[in-house]
Amino acid sequence: MIACQGPAWAQQYSLYNSRTLYDVFENPSQSAYQIDTSRRFAFNFFIPNIGINATFSGDGESSFKSLIYDGVFKGTGLELGKGSRNNRLALNTNNYLAMFRMLKTVKKSREIGLSWQVRNDARVRATNETFALFDDFDLFAEDSYKDIVNDYLLNQSYHQFSLSYRENVTRRLSVGVKASLLSGISYNELKVRNSELNIYPEDDEIDIMVAGRFRSSFMLDNFEASSIKPNFRNPGLSITAGAGYKFKYGWSVFGNLKDLGIIRWSKSSYEYAFNTGQIIINNASNSTSDDRLADSLDKRISNSRTNKSFISTINGKIEFLVNKDFGNYQPNLIVAKSLFNNAGDIALINNYRFRNYVFTLSTAYNTNMFMQVGGQFMIKTPNKEFFIGSDQLFKTIQFAKGFNDSSPPYPAGYTGASFYLGAGFKFGRVLEHPANANYIPGMEESNGGGFIKRIFRKKSN
């Protein structure tokens, strides 16, 4: 579920300025073609370009690792009583199922493209007390607490069908636009505005109250698999505009105003304006008390539902890239900032090209105040491309090892995992500059030869 604050790291920045199919659909002013070399049509042949990125940071690192590695909530060692939402979870996926692009004209390098992608953005901001509450009530030293579980969660997934266009305005300036039709898949948003916890150790009893709002595109525990298919019951629109400029001495700059869009969720969606009142849990020290608490909260919230349509925004951003090539070495500096929250990234992408191979080392500073180090391997020719990589290379390896040996001590530092993979191919005739062309329309043999060839044949006779 997705919060208003959190990391903006939802893109594979190592693919920016790579002129791959992924790059040109994410950065519409970019060109996918090398004139005189590339073939006219580019396609992924329904080989999905997949990407997933997840991070968790905050005081509750050990509790979160216990949950994902062992499936057990542990609140031991957490500072309690402040109610600060300093635990942040982010999960983002961006998968292109189909991409098709055509070089329409060599003059001004006009390109038209169609794409179908499926995206999911998820965020959680939770308090330390949330972990402790589902572990052991004996962890709370005081008898009464207010506003200690005021969590915020949001998850949004949707299809994105896009038409893109780009051209060179001048020899140095290129522009592009990507207009998209959206189809919402699922939406869940929870915001707890007020909460209260009272503990009665002598009676082995607690009572808890939470009040807030919950929105969902489907009834709790009743998500239908058919909703995954595009159906446009939850329609939306978005637009991306970009421009690039090449300066003298090899410097280039690109900028995007990306994914400005909304989704209108249908009247069959649900809104829960809830106030649970006091939920009393007897025999609170019993190991099943957390299950009884979860069941009680579920029932109280479900009883407050009403059908209501609503509008949500998608994760719009502004991005800038600065580049200068030094032979086989190509560094890219990227700055990205979310438009509707304080999330942002500063990334340095270091590419080294050897023949048709590209090796990449990336570093990124995130507004959650941690560094991410990534790696990528790419095979890139004018008509074929393949890439595999991770924005969090060492953390992903660390995360995978944790599942092989999940016993404490858990891996140090924040928790993260990332992976992406993709391919693209070009086919058709090679489009060339007129001065270099091996093929000129009208010159080919057809019904005894082209018009120009027949003229030359008559003169020679």
C-alpha cells in the first residue's frame, strides 16, 4: 500500500540514455535508431521487459527482517511511545508487456510507438508500536498511549496503454510526448488518524481504538482475478513530455515531465470511514492475542463500508539527465523528484562499452538517506538488445542469502532487493540518409523494372 512520502526510485536509471526500447518509451525525446544502420521497426515480440524494486528502512529493521525471513513479528528493542512513522516500505514494479516502434521518416528522425505496460506502486509508513502491538503487549512500559499506530498505507496497480511520438526539431533539439490510456486494476489506501491503547497488566487485558479512512477498489478479502484484465471500469489518462538538447563539445541534457495522470475508480469501489471504538482483548499475554486483534479490527472496519467513486493520482515526476561521452566511457547524472511528495533521487550512472557489450555501475542517493549501488550487463547492437541488472546489486544478493540462512543475526543495514530484465529487436528495411542510400523508391524492379530503370534501358538501346 502506498504512502504520500517515500522513495521515488521506481525506474531503472541505468537504462536511461541507453537508446533501448525501454529507454525511448520512458524518455520519449530519445531515439531508438541509428540512421543508415538500424532497421525500421522495433519490437519486443511479447518478451516482457520486467522490473521490480523494494526497500525497507527505519528503526524497525530487525522486526521487519524477522517478519520476512521467519514470518514472526518481533518488537524487542524498539523505542516505544513516540508514535513516529519512521518505518518506510516501498515496492514498485514496471513491466512492459508489448512495445512496438517505427521510424516514420529519416528526415527529422520522426518515430511513432505503441506500448502496453503494467505498473504497481506501493508504500507503507508505520510506527514502531505497530510491530510491538502484534508481538507482545508486555513490551509497552506505560499503561496508556495515544496516536501510536497512526499508520499510512497505499497500493495502486494499473495498465498503461501508450502512444508516443518524437522528432528532431533542429540538429541539436529533440522533443517527444507519450499519451496514455490507463485501466485501474486495484487500489487500497489506509490512513489512521487517531488511535489509543490502554493496558491493564493486573487483568491481563488491553483495549485499543483506531479511527480513520480506508479506500479500496474491491471488498476486503474478495479480490477477483478477472480484475487483472484490462476492462476500463476504472479509466484514467496520463501524459509524459520530454526534450533533449545536444550542446557543443559533447554535452547533452534531457528532461521529462513524466506520468501526470489520474484514475477514476468506479462507483463499485468502497470507502470505510471507521471508528472501531474500544476493542477489548482478554488474556492478552496469550500467543493468539495478535490474531484476535487482527480479526476484530477487520470486522469493525468492514462494518463501516459504503460504495463511493473516487479519483487517484499516479506517481508523477520531473527528471533531468546530464551526459558527456568520453570515448567508451559514458557517465550520466540523473536528478529525479516526485511532484506530489518529497521523494527524490540523485543517481550517477557509469557505463563502459566494449564492442557490443555495456557494463554499468550505478550509485544513487535516496531521500530516505541511504545509498544504493547497482550493476548492469547489456548486449547492444543497432538491431538487437538484451539487458539484465539490479539497482541494488549487493542488497539483492544479501537478501537472497538471508532466505538460505534466516537465523539471526540478520543482514546489516536497510533491506532492499531489485531486479530487471529485458530484450528488444529491430526488423524490416534499413532506412538511410538519401546521400548514402542503397535503395531509392522507384528504382526497384517491378513489372519489368522501375520507371527510372526503364528510361535508362531505352537510352542504352
